[in-house]
Amino acid sequence: AQSVTQLDSQVPVFEEAPVELRCNYSSSVSVYLFWYVQYPNQGLQLLLKYLSGSTLVKGINGFEAEFNKSQTSFHLRKPSVHISDTAEYFCAVSRRRALTFGSGTRLQVQP
Amino acid sequence: EAQVTQNPRYLITVTGKKLTVTCSQNMNHEYMSWYRQDPGLGLRQIYYSMNVEVTDKGDVPEGYKVSRKEKRNFPLILESPSPNQTSLYFCASSPLRVRSYNSPLHFGNGTRLTVT
């Protein structure tokens, strides 16, 4: 079975500061990794995905994530956040038919 | 516009009164799924469907039913709702790839259900 741990439930940060949202997964086999974003009163949207190849993945809105197989991590980063990045972010792991989500990290960007 | 449409957005009901939440997608996706979102628990899968007339249980199927009579529709049925089913529900769809599940999901905007 696979599981996903998002280490921080909330991350407050000031506008234009860098941010890292942490995600660790456990799985004994190869998996696919995703980050989704949920803006208030909306469904989830795909930010980025890692399927294979380069371990540094670039997504929408200036976000990127790095797949680290030895540490089983897939942390999400942005060098300079905006107020509009305030949202909840979910890490997800998939293998075959199962897609498992983490519990989410609420990013609060303050002016 | 490509989208997943859920109805209603908000629903308040009483214990035991049967209800259906509808979900429709216009992208000709084979795969559809229902999730519930609860604080601190992320999204948990209730049921999924790989194609018409093919459905299977997810992680938390108890108290729910689904059907997939048409490719575009995947309704979620609560035959006898209980307060512990108060939650935010999301329908999602994706194309089905042969090799493995690596297609990103397209989500609806959610249905907030309150059972009193």
C-alpha cells in the first residue's frame, strides 16, 4: 500500500518570499507523483506531475517540484509567492488504479 | 468548455432521506471517480469507474452507491444518509491510459453536503 505525508498543515509566508511545501510518500514500487491546488470554493487543479525523466518538474504559476527517490520526497517550491497563491495544496501518489492524496497544506500568503 | 459538472453545489438534508448527487463530464473520459474531502484527511476515494457498467469500491465506500449507465454521467447515491457523511464531495474524471494510471484528474467544483 502507498501513503502520502504532507508534513505541514499550514504554511504562512509573506508575499514575494520563497516557499517550500513538503511531501513524502511511501511505496515499494515506482509511482507517479502529482501536486494539485485547490482555490477557495473550487475543485482541485493540476499544478504539476512527475511521470519519469528529469527529477525537476516545472508546473503552472511558477511552481516546481523535485522528485527525490532516495528520500521518497516530492517537495513543491516557488521562489517568490503572490497573494493569489493562497490556496490549499495536495500532494498525490498514483500506482495502477489507486491515487492517494495527502492531507493537504494550506498556504497563506500575507502582504 | 471541457468540464466536470456536479449538482447541487450545496445540500442540506436529514438523516435517512435518500439523495443523489449528479456528476457529468463532457470530455469523453473513461475513468470517473468520487472523493470526499474532510479536514485533516485530504481526499479519500469513495467509488470509481473505469468505463460504462464497470464500477469498483475505493477506500471509503460504506453508505454510498454509484452507477455508470452512460459514459458521461456518474451519480453518487446515498440511500440513507447519516451525519458522518457530512462532507465536501468531489467528482473527477480522466482518460484511461492502458499502461498505468498516470492521467491527471479533472475535478468538479464540489458538493457540500450537510446531514442533520
